[in-house]
Amino acid sequence: MKVYPIKFNPILKEKIWGGNKLGNLLGKDTDKENVGESWEISDVNGNISEVSNGAYKGANLKELIEVHEATLLGAENFANFGYNFPLLIKFLDAKTDLSVQVHPDNVMAKKHHNSFGKTEMWYIMDSDANADIVLGLKDKTTNPELLNHINANNVDAVFNREEVKKGDSFFIPAGKIHAIGAGVLAAEIQQTSDITYRVYDWDRTDDSGQKRELHTQLAEQATKQFDSNGKAVYDLQPNASASLVDCEYFTTNILDITNHQVKDYNNLDSFVIYMCVEGEAEITAGLHTETVKMGETILIPANTEEVVFSATNAKLLEVYVDKGIVQNMQQAS
């Protein structure tokens, strides 16, 4: 497979809770006022990402996998996932609170939907003053059957809320109650799944006056209790990487690039995704260089040996699916 930084056309999704930050702050091509999601890299049926640059321009992600197999995905990933891309990559803008929801694990998703489950993570790119998110239930002993009896009078007593700020990162395993709150702009990495069980939707209605469907019975089965709020603890230093999430479904690090840097991927058996969450950087793979700005995403094929970064002030999320060893970023001489 040809090695270069591959970009895709974003797939924009209007949402009842969406705003205008994806256009105004991240430069997405839209004049809509309620765009809630930008699907950056997707293999979800009906929403397959299309390449926007370079040698593979016009091809879609599924076609790339079918032709290039392990050289795109990595040998172990191709063995595990076949012709399916294992991750769904998004940016989210919440003008109002998202519905409180929960996702099934692999076992439940396979049984009910013949699908993967949905474990995910968020990186907070921007937030309004006092913005927060819902993370789990306040009472760790609460019976999930309570989810069938939530209303405006008891909702604040049921759900745990955490105030957030730029740079915060949270791990959301399948089974954890959660919701992004109003005023939050986030990057989201998740398993390739679009299955959501809606628990509570703040009693709002759509343009026709109808409330959105809730899925409380399935949510009760899916909900699990977790002791940790899943917030990443990391100390990011200039020209270094820090771990945000390392789980069986994906690894996500954050890179702080302030000059010319090189990263060696010879020991990594996986594609690599970069999401620019601050500033902009030049990324070189093979003989090709692409500029990535805040709100843009790049895919590097698994047969890439080395990636060179050049920036004065950029932060990138580095995402892959592999438990191999990646050498630390070293300053080029």
C-alpha cells in the first residue's frame, strides 16, 4: 500500500442537541446551526468515509481495506476484524445536553444487534464556563431498574455530573451511563458501533412535538457500575507523548509537538490515526506531507515505518489498535 497521510471527507450529522462549533471553530463546511457530529473515519454501513486526497482520492475506506488488507490495518487487526475497520472517529459539538445513554458490551451487542459493542473515550477540546458531563450513577448501589423511573424531579439525584475543561480526557467503557453536556466540544474515539440505549432525554421534544424514543429495558440490562470516573491523569511535556487510554479496543496517546519530531512505527502492527485537537502541524509519511489543522484527522497505513511531525504548537491524539511497543518520539538531529 502507498504510504502517505490519508485524509477523508467528514460526514456531518445534524442533531437535536447540535450547535455551530464544528463549522465555526473546526472549519467544517456547513451553514447549519445544529450540526452535532463530524464522522471523521467511519466504516458504519451507509456512512463509509471517502478519501479526499492523494493517490486514493475518491476511494472509500471499505475499498481500501478490501484491496490492501493487512498493509492498511495491520496483520493482527486483519485477522481479528477482517474487512471491517475497528474504530469510529468523531468530533462532537453539544449546544445542549446529549441524552443520557449507555452502550452494550460485545456480548450483548452480538446477541441483540449482531454488532460490536461500544467502548469509547472523549478528549475535551473546548468547553463553556461550568460545562459538565454525566458519568455514571451517584449511588453506586442503585438498582439499574431505577432508570425506568427518571423524570425532571429526580434526575439530578440519580446521575453523577463532572465539571470539565479543555484538555480533560475520559474513558467510557461499555455499560457506563454517560452524556456530554451543553457547551462541550470533544473528540471521540470508539468501537465501530452506532448502538445507543437512550435512558433520559431531558423531556425535550422535536419540531413535531414528539419526544425521542427511550430504551430503558435494554439500558437496564446493559448498565454496569464503575468505581472510577475514568478521567485520565497525565502530565504532558513539550515534544513528548502521554497515555490517555490503553484498553483492549484502542490505545490513545496525546502528542505535544513544538518543533521537528520523528516517531518510529516499525514495531507497531496497526494503522495510526491522528486527530488534531489544537494548533496545526505538518505530518510526513513516505514522501508525502499533509498539513493537519485543529479539527482535522489523518490515517497512516500499517505499513508505515516512520512519521515526521513539524509544528510550533500542536496537540495531536494518536490512536491505534495494537499492544505492541511503539518507540518514544525522539527529537530529530
